[in-house]
Amino acid sequence: MRTRQAMGIILELRLIPVVQWSFTGVVLGSALAARDGSMNWAILAASAVVAMLIHGVIAHTANDIVDWESGTDTHPSPRVLSGGSKVIGLGLLTPAQLRVMGIVGATLATAIGIVLASQQGWWLLIPGLAGLVGAAVYSLPPLRGAYRPIAGEAIAVMCGWICLFGADAVQRGSASPLAALVALHWVLACMTMLMLHHIPDREADLAATPTKRTTVARFAVHPHWYAAAWAVAGAAVGAGVAATTLPELWPSVIGALLAALSALAARPDDLASVTRSEIASVLVVMIGGLVSAALMYPPVAWMAVVPALLLPLDATVGRLAAAPSGPTIIEPAADVTHRS
């Protein structure tokens, strides 16, 4: 039982987007601050933990519970990376356990955030609180941002922007206009992954109760073009910053452009094609961000070890959980026994 629950916790974190958005965003923001001063490694570590708790625990547990109850995660349409963490359907964790996990994550993130703010400036509680609230209202009623076109994107952009901007600010102890622009470049590039992520969910989302009306499901005639547009916008912002102020950002700009190309290469009705494009977009954006961070502050280069370890761990646990000899998938008709 403990092994199955441990597998569930790892899968619930959904390390692929967390490592791309949150971990790499914190490294890039911290390196930007270090470029103009000194690096506090303890603050970087604490910032990474807070960001990964907000994203991987709070946002994902709320999303999995709501999507399970609405029926979109129990829909039989084939999906690989999308369709939630699948921990409830695999019998690894129950909705009640996910609620506890979310509460614990929120408590830890809040406690660490208060300690950081007490040392670096109480004003930092403002972006921290915005990140916490955003992670919750992205899925939870009454707002259910992920269930509304445009609203889901707006909340995701806000939270991703806060991740990098906040990592820079907590190192400096002050707000940086340059960090605000770099954060905008970063989150726009990351959004490509999320929009590709929504493509295989279209049928399931529109069949959910309440209907999950993501922009991709509701409006996008060519959803891969829509996904690519986010990366192009991110590349444009980043190119402006790199050309005028921060040449070290060019690798991240290139990563954004490659993400756009990977999105354009996707065939929306081909699950394997969309999955390949999503993975490619994650890798090129993440690698570009880490290279830019290393150019800004070379000592952070070793932090590439973290995704090199966590991403294979996520893939391995996913394979074990889905293996025929592993946990039995709960049929949608029986899902009522797993709601609380």
C-alpha cells in the first residue's frame, strides 16, 4: 500500500510541466538576479520548493479532484500525457488523500514563503499569495478558470510569470523591471506545452459535467497553430530583451522558436503526433532556459542534473503504474465510490 501511495504522489506532481515551468523558471529568475549581484543558494532552494509545491501539489491536486468529479478524466478517449495524473483511476490515491496532500502542500508553501518574506521583504507575500490563489482557482469552483476559455490561460500566465519574477525578486529583495519582461517571455513560451496538452482532451472536456470549455476545445479550429502562437509571442518578447539588454537570453529565445515549430508539426487528430510535439516543446524550452541561466550565472549549470533525474523518474513510475501487473484501473462507472 505504501509503495502504491508513493507512486501516486510522484505521479500527482506531474514532474514534466513542473520541471519545465516552475523549477527552470526559478533557476532562470535566480540566475538573472545573480548576474547583478550575489547568489543565495538557500533562497534559490527554498524558492524552488515553494514553486514546485504550488504547481505540483496545490494546482495539480485541485485539478485532479475537479476533473475526476466532472468526468473529463474518466472519459474513454485515448490520452497519454493529458487526462490528469490518473492516480485516482489507477487506485493509487483517493480524492480524500489528494485533498490532504493539497492542504499539506499549501501549508508548507505558506510557511516557507513567510520565512522568505521576513528576510527579504514582506511585500513578497503579495506575489506569493497571488500564486497560491491562482493555483487553487485554476480548477476549484466557483471560478473554475480551467473550465472557461481564456480564463484558464490568464491564470496560468499569471502563476508562471510570478514564478520567475518572484525568484528574482526574493534574491534581490526588490522588484526588477527586467525580470518582469524575462518572466513574460518565459511564461508565454511555456504556454505552448499547456495548449498542446489540451488538444487530446477536447472530446473528454466537452463531454464533462460541467463542460470544460477550454479555448482549445471551444474555439480553436487549428489548435496547434494556437499553441505555436504562444511560443512566437514569447520569442518576440525575449528577442526584444536579448537584443537590447540581455544577450544571454538568446538560447531561451531559440528554445521558444523551436517550441513553436514543434507545435506546428503536430497533427491535432493524431495522439502520437501531439504527444511528441508536447514533449519536444517541453525539452526545447527547458533546455533553452537552463542554458540562458548558465550564461547569466555559470554556477547554476549543475542544476541541469535535477531535470535529468526527475524526468526519467516520472517516466519510470508512470510505466510501472500502468503495467498490467500493476494497479487495476478503476472503470468510470465505478468512480462514484472514489468521490468524497
